[in-house]
Amino acid sequence: MNSSDSDKSLSRALADWRVAPARDPQFRPGVWARIASIQTNPTWGGYLRAHVALLTGAVALAIVAGAWTGRGQARQRVEVERTALATAYVRALDARVMRGP
């Protein structure tokens, strides 16, 4: 079989093959109704998918802010405890307060 015969048979097969879907008069109004319902009443999942970048940024910012604040508070607490320990140590070594054997 040469290429012109196969082209002719392909053309005939394509000409015979027709798709004729049944017409639905409510198709277009149905599509617009679904679009309107999605736009006016989004689900939680749809809202999260639409705003995932914003939500991820907010969570990351909250984590960083919490870590930064916690680090500052921990440093303050360590400094207070260090001062208290140093004061207690110096008081314990004070010769005026020590008792003899």
C-alpha cells in the first residue's frame, strides 16, 4: 500500500467518523450558575487553596516572631539568673560573714 492509498483511506475514515453530541439547552446557564455559586460561597478547602501563599507566609512569620521573642525572653531570664548566682556566690565567699571552725 502506498502513501496516497493510505491517505485516501484515512480521509474516508475521518469523513465517516462524526461526533454529534446531544444538545442541552440548559448547558450554558448551568455553567454560569456553578461559576456564580463558587464565587459567592467558597468552601474552606477552596479558600485555603486560593490563599495558600498568604497563609504559608503568615504561619512562617508567626513562627519567626515567636522564636525571636522567645530568644529575647530567654536571654533576659539567663541574665537575671546569672546575676543572682554571682551575687549569691560572692556573698558566700565574703569573709565578714564566714564563721570560723
